Amino acid sequence: MALIQYLTQIEFDYGALAQIQAHCQRAGITRALVVTDKGVRAAGVLQPVLDALGGVAVAVFDDVPSNPTEAAVRGAVAVYDQERCNGLIAVGGGSPIDCAKGVAIAATHPGPLKTYATIEGGSPKITDAAAPLIAVPTTAGTGSEVARGAIVIVDDGRKLGFHSWSLMPKAAICDPALTLGLPPMLTAATGMDAIAHCMEVFMAPAFNPPADGIALEGLRRGWAYIERATRDGGDRDARLNMMAASIHGAMGFQKGLGCVHSLSHSLGGANPRLHHGTLNAVFLPAVIRFNAGAESIQKEERLARMAQAMGLEKGADVAQAVHGMTARLGLPTGLRAMGVNEDLFDAVIEHALLDHCHKTNPRIASADDYRRMLAESM
């Protein structure tokens, strides 16, 4: 049976940041820990958020790494406790938002973080005691601001998912002005992350027609505007549409993702320096080709429907189109260009088979299937 549940309060437009103080009041947040990273602070994006908070007391934790870790969660919890905070504001891309979700658990629930991981059976253990969170995205990619899940590298090195409706941000403040001037490669990588989300959601076999429609519309917007946003950091229309694509991708997460994310989660855990969105872009062509033989893909003509949303000619090779877009954006088109070699394959496959996205792919991949997808993606 499909669970169809939407979602949280979203303020979405230029100027949306002005609403953040009102949402803090609504959520009962009077002493907030702002979770961010040093790049967001250095880019000058943090200060407008702090200014907009007005009378809300704040402390700042800005030591989130590019892939959030349990160690960073612990560091933020220490500040949260020391400053007697009663809520969280995440400012940044998916890493600060996911880290803040980890803090929301760890600051209010006992035991190590892995206790609450989805594959450890931990989702039911996450309760409404989780600290309230408001998310302010500064990139257009992960969509974590409208998602019930987080991805964190735990102390044993695994990159695990944590999922609970108690982790859904109380509000998402989606102001495209915060993404203006984002560097081209970060725009491209996060944008391909959003496109990957839309495509994997649409390919997932679960019955959820609203998620399908949302994912296709997100794919249409993302595909149409990613090159413009990458080429011109000040293109307001492109930035607006890329943030919309990001939101669309994550709104469909409840339908499921697939092998792209099983592989990128696993490889990202093995080498946390690798950018998640870039990995998704690299893995997408091989996974699309693998999925093409799935009964649900063929029965509902899902590749043709994605091609139509992308504005491709009838009969176009969707996998090749994704590869071509990745190349035009200037991103690596293979794992070898990212410094990955075959020595990692066994470990990546082992963890991909255990990833929470593995079983929601339209075809269940074997170890040999994953090895072929990795080889194709080199």
C-alpha cells in the first residue's frame, strides 16, 4: 500500500527569508542552534539569515564537513546543550541540513546515532521528541529541506540513512536569492543531484501517482534550466526554477530511490571527499540502462515519458543524454576522473546491497549487476 503524505510549510520565492522569524515563533524556537559550514559563512550567505532572525537568540556551529559525520553531529550537540537551545536552523546545502537532522535525533535520544539508522531498524525509535528544525537551503540540489530523511557517515564509516516524519523540518525557507552567485561547478553538481532525484523517483516502481507527476515536472524544470544557472550565477529565473526542481525531487522521496543512490551512498562513505551530486550524475547513465529492462519501466513507458519531459526527440537515448549534459556542464563523466579505481569495488558493492535505496529500484540488482554498473561508470 502506498503512503502518500505531503509535507511541511514551504516559503518559496525571492524574499522568503523575511518569514523565518515568524516560523521560529510558530515552532516554539526561542534559542536556536544555527548549523552551517565554513563555506556558507565565508560566502556571506549566513549573515542575512542571522539578520532575519531578529530577536531569536542564536548560537552557531559552522564545522559541518562536505559529507556530514557523526563526529560533527556530536560537536554540534555539545554546543546545543551548552547554549541551552530548544531548536535548530540549518543553513546550507544538504550537508548542514542533514547534519542538523542528526543533531535533532542525538540531542534528544539516547545512544549512538547508528541506533536510529533505517537499515538498523531504527526509524520507529525516532520520536516526536526530536528537536524542531527549520531548513534554509543555499543550494538547489538535495531537497533535504522538504524530506523526512538524512544521510550521515556514522563512526564505523558507513554512510547511513535516517528516516522519520519527526525529522521533517517544521518549515523550509526557500529563497533563491541565497543561491545567486553559487560557483558554476557547485551549481552543476547540486543541479544534477536534483535531476537524479527526479529521475530515480519516477523510475521507482511503487504506486504513487502524485510523486510521479511531481518528479516529472521537477525533471522538466531542472533539465531546462541547469545549463543557464551554471553559465550565469545571477540568472534569477534559472535559480528560481532550479530550486523548484530540487524541491520536486525530494517531495517524491517517499516513493523511493534506487541503485544510483545505493552506489553513491556507498562510495561516498568509502571516500567522503567525493561530491554526492557528481556521483549521482556519473552513475545515472549505467543505472538507466540497467533499469530499461524492468517490467514496470517498459509497461508504463517511463523512459519515453522522461525523454518527453527533457525535451528530447522521440526515441532518444535518455542515458546518453544524461552523459552529454554532465559533460557540457564540465563535471566528470567517469569515476576514474574523480580518483576512483577498481580496488574499491568490493567494498562499494557490499554496502550498496545493504543500502536503504537498494530494494526500491525497479530491478533488484545483484552483486554482479552492481559490478557491471561500476565498470560502466569508470
